Amino acid sequence: MNIFKSLIGKVWQDPNAAEVVKIPAGQLYIVRPGNIRTSRECIYNDAMATIRRVSAVEHHFQLVITRVYEDGDQELLEDEDETDEEKTFLIAEELEFRAGETDGEPNFMWRDLQGDVDEFYEYVAVGTNAPTRAFFETCMYRAMYERKYKVGADNVKDKELEEFIWRAPAEPTPVHRKKASVGTKAAAPPVTESPKGKARASPLLDLPVIIEKEADLYFWDNEEDQFIEHGAVTAKIRQSDTFESWLTASSDEGQLLAHKIRSEMNHRWSIKMRSLTWNHLGDTGLMTSWVLRFRSTEDYEVVLQTFTQTLWETLYQMAWGKIKPDEQNYIMSGTEDVVMQDVSDEEVEEEEIQSELEPDASDSEEEEVEDEDQPPALPKGDYNSQLTVGYKGDRSYVVRGSKIGFFTRGDDHAMKYGGTIDAITSTRGKQFRPSQVMLHEQDTKMVLKNPDEPHSLYSMDLERGKIVEEWKVHDDITVDHIAPDNKFAPTTREQTLVGASHNALFRIDPRVSGTKMVESQFKQYVSKNKFSGVTTTREGKIAVASEKGDIRLFDSIGKIAKTALPPLGDPIIGIDVTADGRYIVATTKTYLLLIDTLIGEGRYAGSLGFDRSFPANAKPIPRRLQLRAEHVAYMNHEISLSPARFNQSETQAENAIVTSTGQFVIAWDFNKVKKGLLDKYEIKKYEDLVMQDTFRFGDDKEIIVALANNVVVVNKQQLRRPTRVSLGGPRRSSRSHSAIVNAPY
């Protein structure tokens, strides 16, 4: 295998090279060995093959087959599902990619993961010479290497790529599985992971077991749309002396699985079912979903306690016993299934029953047709990164490298591309890429953060499309995050704003001479708090989150926090608050954290945590909003949420929360969330990656969505309940619900 090191190095090490390698001429076939239909059908008579970098997701690449049209080209298939212009495949080991020849021409084959088990795609690279074929093949293996090991392949050796070369098994062994009904069991595919990430369970046997309990194991079957019961197992948690822990399950057959305990498991506990549900991303890139049901409430509670402690110790690399008892109680409360204050059990039960009676969208439902009048894409090159939505004129702005594109909402409610502010430059003429933007002074200005000048902010005149001022905030304190003086300040002529560094909170006033920090409104902490976001209420009260996972609530700047909520363990990447300050939503990578700031008991009962401190023994109970494990299995990628936002209106209370992950926009009905229905969300899948999304100002229906290459609007009513279809899974002609009744979820 010829690596072509000098050539491959140029394209591989350049992060701006979206296309790694391309074969311009070929034909695409679908191959169905042993099928009653013809075993080999031409899909594209003229096509090119490209290995494309997914720039928005590190170490991910796609194999893209694009149909090439010429004069006289005719449709080759009657099946409309196979006449689209481009087919995209995430490059991973599970494709079983291999190279060969067809009638003397080089070809590439890979498995159709959305089709039947024996269906493959074949690309015949017409007229391609041997060096080009070898170069393309090597790039495929390098892409698999990066996805599997999450590291760059710049210095990978040929020998390290050999594990990705497909080899036919000596004797194919079919696997037969049974549907799960009452008492039915099926063999679960072993998914093991050693401390070094290899698929061997034996090294774990040397680690001490800190707890073990009997349980029943289930795994989600995408084909059957249900959890399949494997049977009785012994569940154990093992921990190394470096605070790394593994959840294992074993039976008389031996160890069935060993999954490292980490936040990416998307774990969820249910006291009603006495169960733990989680996801696991295997070495092949396949996302699976699992359930352990424990035999008694006592077993469930002790495993929950141990799991939570070990996960916290993994994240902080310190012993659980070193934190205060009240902080331990707060962290444990984040795992409970509880109902929010002022909501009766009867209301929740009625809502749950009604929700269960609503029919699921079946696989035969017609897929929604996208609006044909989509706004034109912004200029090619960089990808969209940040989105900010104005209150005046229905204008939305999206950052794309060193440019800002703006869109307006037309009479037909679609987004209309208005133009681009090119080449954002500082007052000294140096071009830069904004790392944060915020509308200011009734949408006439935009405040921008230049990552290369952390002590300053820039003010852009939006009517002129030009930066007109530099605000030097402080000589020593950096401006890492900004927020308006109050939630609706951008709709007024208010000029001051709130700033935060990694360990300081302060007010910025561009009208003062010299540096713009207001010295009398400045609070700095001695320790490195790693502040990661700041938000304000209607009255200008402030909530600050950190990478450590803690949240501080202030009634004003310059004073100590009224409330300091300890971290659950995961870094917070975004924070928002309702206008009245009652609820906070903080975003971590895999879940949203919802906190009710109302003090429920004690001397200051009825006050908010912004104004008074919670009693030490009555801190708020954090609630997790997260995706169900079986839905994540259909998505087939690790969850990575964008900062969640409430809908925003000066005249009505918030009633929705929106976020995104990968290609999906996700929205929760906030009224249902307040009743304790945390997993009743709706979803929409796009062909492109969703970078950010937020509600249109003053509207709780229309969501502005910044895709990697476009900006669109979607009505919340167009989002669907999560199903095989709405999550992008393969369709089924019919489906029976009878076998799902006795599944754990």
C-alpha cells in the first residue's frame, strides 16, 4: 500500500481542505447478492467519489458519491428513493470498505447500513490508475483511524492502518435473534472495552469490584423497535486507582459487556422501573442502547449511589469523601425523578396517561417536504458558527469565518438572504473571526469579541456594516463572555453590558474615558473558576456558569453571589434564564440542567435564589433534560448539545426550550417539563449539521436554525415526536406494537 506521504500530508494537515481526495469519473451500483431482484443495479451512470472532511466535527469524514449530469442523461431507476443527486456515508469500520476490480476496472465496495443486511454499494472508478486508487483507499483507512481513535492521522504508519483492511471471514456465522415478549430472551452482542480502549474484557478482571448486584439486561434492537431481553446478569462496577471506572455485566456465558463510566453514556435512572438506561459508542462507530433492571429498590438505590460517586470522581479526579455532605446531597438529587414545585401528582399522572395514549408516528408516515424556496447559501469556504436574532425588522445574523451574513423573514415566513458583511476588520485594519457577537442599542449596533485581543471589544455600526469603535475594557482582565445589561436591554438604548473573565464579573460602560470597566461594579474570585457563560434577567440579575459545572446567582454586580450551586460534574457550555429569573437552563454536552430558583422553605421562602441564599439543607433540585437512549441509538452519534435557549418575549412567559445536536433540532414544551415530563420532546432532522438555533424574538413557534451552510426557519409544529422516521432511521412497510408492551420503556 503506497502512502504517498508528501501528497497526503498536504491535504490531510490542512483543516481548510474540505475535500481530501476525489475520483472524478465512475459509476455507482447497488449490489444485492441472492436477492430476487437483479443482483446489481446501476444507481448513477456517471458519478464522482469524494472523501470529504466534516469540519464541524473533529476526526469525522464522509464518503460522498455525487451524480454527474450530462446532455442526454436519462433516469436509470424508477424508484424515487434512489434518484437523488448525492449519497453520503460516514466513514467508519462498520462500512466494511474494500477495494477490488470489476471487468478490469478498479472498484470500491461498502455496506449499505440503511438497507438489508446483505446490500452493498459499489463504485467502479472508470479509467482510474493504480496510484490514484491506492491513494483513495489509503485516505479511507486514515479516516477510519481518526474516527476510531479520536486523534489525527498525520503521522500514522502503514502498519497501523492494516486493521482497517477488510478480510473475508473464514466461515460466516449467521446470528439468529428472537423478539422479546414475556419470558423471551435473546443473546446480546458483547460490547466490551478495556482500560486502553481495546475490545478485550480480561484486563478489567484485575480491577477491584466496588459493588455487584443481580439484574436483568436488555438491549435496544433497531430492527424490531424495542428492547430485547437478554436475561439475568451480575452487574458490577470496577474502579482503578486512577479514578477510572467500568460498568460490567456477566452471566454463565462470561462477561457480556464492559463500558467505561463517563458522561457520554447518556445515562438515565428510573426509580419506577428500578432501571439504568445508557448508550455506548463502540469501536466501529455503532451507537447502542442498554438497560439494567434491578431486583429490588434497595439494589437500585445502592448502585445509583455508587455509579454517581464514581462518575463524579472520574470527572474531578478526586475522592467523593472530600466534598461537603450538603454538596453530596445536591449532586445526588440531580439523579432523582421528581416533580417541580406547585404541580400536583394528579396533574402529572393525567398528563402521562394522555401522552401514552397518543399514537406514535408510524414508519409509514409521509416525510415532510422541505420548503422549496430555501434561502441561498452564504459564500463557500468557512462554515456558519454563531447565530444572533434581532427583535427589530426580523433580522438574523450568522457568523461565517470573518464575515457576517444577514437574513430577513419574508411575508411567507421563510428566511430571505439579505447579504454579507465582508472582511470584518479591527479599527487598525486587521481582519479577524469573531468568537462572540451580541446585538446592541435597538439592533443598530453589534458588539464583537476578537479572540486575538481578549482585553477589548469592538462595536460595529450595522447600518454601515463597519466596525467603528474599539473598547479597551482592562489592561489585565480579559473579556471572555458578554451579556446585555438585562434580558431586554438590546431593545432599548441601554449602552452598558455585563462582562466576565475566567474568574471575574464586571460591568462595561463604553461611555467612560480610558478603559471601559466600571471599577465600582467588579467582583473577582481568587481561584480559577473557569466561568463559561453569563446571562441576565429582565431586572438585570445575573447567573454565571463555569466549566467546573457550578452556577452562581447575583442580584447585582460587585457583590458576592447570593447563591452558589455546586457542580454535578459536567462542564457547562451555555446558560439562559427566564425573564422573571424563576428558571435557569444550563447546557452540558449530553444533557440540559433545569433549576427552579424559588426558595421553597425557611426564612426566605417565596424569594428567588438571586435575592436570597437557599438554606443549606434545602437547595433546589436540579432536573436533567436528556434524550432517551433508544432515540440516540437511531441517531447513531454521540450527543453534543448546542447552548439551549428559552423562547423570548416581553409580553408572555416562556413556554419552550430549544437546542440541537448533530443534524437535529430538539424542542421541549416547557409547560410539560414543569409538570415533570422531562423526556417529552420533539425533533427535526436536517441534511446539514445544525450549528445553533433559537426562537424568533417575541415568537414561541418559529425557530431560526443556523445550518453549517445556510439559515432556515422552522415552525415548532413541524417538529415531530421521535420515531424511526423522524430520527432518520430506515423505513419499514409495517410494524407491530404488540411486542413492545412489556419492554422496560
